[in-house]
Amino acid sequence: MNPGKALLGVFAGIAAGAVLGVLFAPEKGSNTRQNLVKKGDDLAHALNHKIDEKFDELMSTITGKFKKDKSRNDEVPSNKAEFVG
């Protein structure tokens, strides 16, 4: 099966499910829209929180690596001979 057709089928299924969900919803449309907006906001907040956590983790890893490399460079003895003139 062509990946483009499979993706189109997935989107068509999502759209059909959304339409059927709205048609058979037990609440008024305004309540349903408010609930969708609230859930969307909650999802966005959770996603932002997760992205912030991963970014902090990445920055901590990078900073730790640079500190480790710097301490290694400080410990390496110099092979240069001193010039006595």
C-alpha cells in the first residue's frame, strides 16, 4: 500500500470520527466546544512542561560534558619545553 494513501485513510478516519462524535454528543455544542478548548489547553500546557523538562535535561547534560572536558584539559600536562635564554 502506498504510504500517501495510508496517511490519507488515517486522516479520513479521524475526520469521520470527529464528525460522528459531534453529531452524537450528549451535551450542547457550546459545552462541547468549551470542553475541547479546555482539553486542548491542558494538552498544550502538559506538552510545554514536558518540552521544558527535556530542554533542562539536555542543557544539564551539555553543561556537565563541557565541565568534564574542561577539567580533563586542565589536568593534561604541557609537553612544551621551556625556553631558557
